[in-house]
Amino acid sequence: MDDAALTSFPGEVFVELGLEVKRRSPFRKTLVVGLANGRSAGYLPTRETYYEGDYEVVAAKYSEEAGEVLVEETLEQLERLAREG
């Protein structure tokens, strides 16, 4: 499992955000887990879906850029893990 990573999100992250983490991860295999860490942060939609007004977006607790911020922070942590092991 030297070339694999496991990461998690504290809410229901839209699949596009999880796929972005997997696509840009420095690891060959990256598993993305949602609804982790004991408490749900609610829905984490993409910026694009924010303007569609679906239930998940209306129920979201955070601003439209929250999903992107979480993806970038996750990728920074994965990069550091890949460098420092």
C-alpha cells in the first residue's frame, strides 16, 4: 500500500469533488470517504450546483466555495504525506 492513500470528508461531499481529489492526488490509488469523523458537516456541493437550487444545495451549511477549499486542503495534505511519508 505504498502508493495508496485514504482521505475523508466530514459530510456528504458531491461525487465531483471526490473525483477531483482522486484525479489530482499524488498517489496511484486514493480512496475518498464521506460522512466520516463522527459528525456530519452536511452537504458539500460543487460551486456549479449551488445555482441549481436542489435540496442538497438549499440544505448546505457552507458557502459555494467550501467544497473547493476542502478539496485544495485535502490535496495539500496528500502532497505532504507523499513527500514526508
